[in-house]
Amino acid sequence: MNKNLNIEELVAADNAHHFHPFTDHKSLHSEGGARVITQASGVHIWDGKGNKLFDAMAGLWCVNIGYGRKELADAAYRQMQDLPFYNTFFKTTTVPATLLAEKVASLLPDRFKQIFFVNSGSEANDTMVRFIRRYWEVQGQPERQHIVSRHRAYHGSTCISASLGGMSAMHAQGGLPLPNFHHVLEPDWFQHGGDMSPEEFGLKAAREVEAKIKELGPDKVAAFVGEPIQGAGGVIVPPDSYWPYVQKVCREHGIPIVADEVICGFGRTGNWWGHETMGIDPDIVVMAKGLSSGYQPIGAVAVSDGLIGDFFDKGGEFFHGYTYSGHPVACAVALENIRIMQDEKLIEHTAAIAPYVEEKMGALSDHPIVGEVRVKGLIGAIELVRDKQTRARFDDLGRVGGICREHCFDNNLVMRACWDTMVFSPPLCITEAEVDEWVDLTRKALDATYADVKGELS
Ligand SMILES: *Cc1c(COP(=O)(O)O)cnc(C)c1O
């Protein structure tokens, strides 16, 4: 960092010129401006005031190998010197793009051999939608246009990926969702399960997928799309009964299943893929974030043999791609990221440390405002409630989550609030001592939140 950098001046410049994503600028500017993050190492980040924070979000669910890995910087430096850019359109490729396609295919089940590169999760989902609709045209079934997804799904922020997602606040702006995107009940037992057992509720949610498919007409449906575990929707871990039934229904009607693995992929749930953890056999896998651990922007769509054979044979040219599809620097960095994950057995480490996180985080469920703690691999959530027995929420959903998030920051901890659900997804390199540090900070933030709201408890 430039030692002469004046943080106050920088924040003033930020307020004057920086239009931020997903930000209420009126409150940003009135509350003193953006927090400037200047450095990071392992599971920690530093802000411009010199505070060291525990990053329990791995950036935005993406820095799976942890911060500060020089090997990735070296890989980028080497590739920029050899070839900073060349495209992959019109029958050309670069060395890292081809090697990364081969590598990603090797991490997936055998039926996935073809990998399309993009620069983000949103672009990956746009690509997936364009592909699947084109696939059905090539099959002579152009009427298969409808795509079924879930409420509170997050699939990105472009017009297509925000339509595919089920975020009502995003849909409320600018005329989304686009036509032919449909959303059904999310498999969130804690929020919607009432007196049902989780297994009963999982089946109920899965039957809503079936009902929507029947309502649309199964031969009009292009795909069912889901995150194995919904991330930004509040880390919704479906009951065990959910995915098998959804998969059975889709198979019966010949409807492809798309796993959006942008968060779950690359080890997050303790396996390489969330679909392994949740017992799904998808036809398409969408990935981004963990592919490069966030060190470079890159995403990809993997398509299985069942879909690709006819598409290549009969489809002609697919008129789709991005200038930076398969960007050589991003691919070189992703390759180095995967090499580290494999050599350092990071996925095995995640699976091995997950029970420790479950035990330590799970102990927070004795807290007066915690209704549930759930953990799968190294992704999880803490539900904040007014009444532990009935799972009743505080008034004005999202308010207490916001209070808790601020107490986290005040205690040098980054955790995100999805409404009143605190979510976490720390770097996968986390150690047991770091878990202890994180859980202590979390309890402090919960205690401070409790002090603010205890008059509201029933
Ligand atoms: C973050 C995310 C996306 C969008 O990725 P961007 O790189 O932000 O475009 C898509 N799907 C899921 C599941 C995500 O979490």
C-alpha cells in the first residue's frame, strides 16, 4: 500500500465519484463513506484505519484458498509477460484456456467434457440460459422456453441472471423478471416449515417444483435451475427429501437440471461440488467465485455429454461469447488456484474441519436470540429470532440482522446479514485456532445485538 495515502481524502474521492454496486448511497454518504480495505492475508483483512478484521465471508464467498498467495500473483505475472491477451473466438485458443478446460473437466463427473468460459457468475448463468434455449431449438422443440427456479435464489445481476434469480427487491426495479422465468417455494424449513418435520417440508417444496412444471406443461420447460445450497438467499440447506424428489420429477419429464455451483463449487461444502454433497446429478454445472478464489474474474459453464452431442452435431455456430472468455491471465491464475487446492488437499481439510465448526458454532444456539445454527462444510447460517420456541422473527425483517452485522464490524468480524439470517463462508484454509477466534467474535457481536433488542423478546 502507498504509505502516503490519505484515507480521509480517498473516502472523500469515493463519495464524490464511486457509484457502488448493491449500495444505498444516501446512507453511505451520510454515514461517513466506504470502509477502505487495503490488505489481506490468510483469513484476515485490514482496513485503511489499521483495523485487522476476521473475514468470515471469504470476500464475497469466493476467496476459498485464503488471501495473500504469492503463487497466484506469480502465475499472473508470468502469463502477462508471455501473452497478456488473446481471444478464444474463431478457432483460436491460448495455452492456459485449454489447460483450464481440461482441468475443470477432470474435476467433474466423466460426462462433463465441454467447458465454456466467461468472466463472472452472472455471465455464466446468461450463457447457460442462452445455451439451453438454443439446445432445445436444435432439438426441434423451440417452445421449451420456460425456466423454473426458486424464490430467494441468487444467480447474478444481469437482466437474465437477475430474472433467473428469485430476489424480490431486484425484481421490483426496472421491470424484471423477463418473461418465462418462474419461481417456486424455496426449501427453507426454518422460515416456512411451520409444524412440519424438515423431511415433510422438503417434499412439500419439491412438489411445488412438480406443480409448476405441470402448470407450464412439461414440454414447454427448458430447465430447472438451482443452487445445491442457496447462498445469498440465507444459506438454505434443503432437507434431505428435497433434491431426490426434484430430480425424479425432472428426469420423468426430460427436463435438464442445472446446478449453480458459483458458491458451492470448489470445496465450499466439503466436496469439490455442492451437487456431490446434496446428491444431485446435474446436466449443466455453472461455476465462478472459487474457480480462481476471486484472484481474477472468471466463471465457466460445464455441459454434459447428453446435451452437447446433438448440439455440436446439428447446431452450427453458437452465436455467443465474450471478448474475455477464457482470458489467459484469469485462466493461468485459476489453474494455479486449483493446483494449490489439490496439492494442499484443501477440500479434505474443509471436510475435516467442518465438524469442529459445527461444534463450536453450534454451541451458539444456546444464545437467547439464536433460533438455529446450521453448517454444511464451511458454509452456514445463524438465524436471529425473537422467540426461540416458535421461531418468530423480530418486527421489520432485516433490521436486527443489520444491527448484528454492524456489531460484527465493531468487533473486527465480517459476517453478512441476509435479512435476519447471519451467514458465513470463511476461507477454506481456516485453522482450528482461527475457528476459535471467529466464534469468540461472533458471540460478542450476538451479545451486543441482544443488549440492543432484548426488550423485544417474547
Ligand atoms: C455470486 C453468485 C452469482 C453471480 O456471480 P457474479 O460473479 O457476481 O456475477 C451467481 N450465482 C450464485 C449462486 C452466486 O452466489
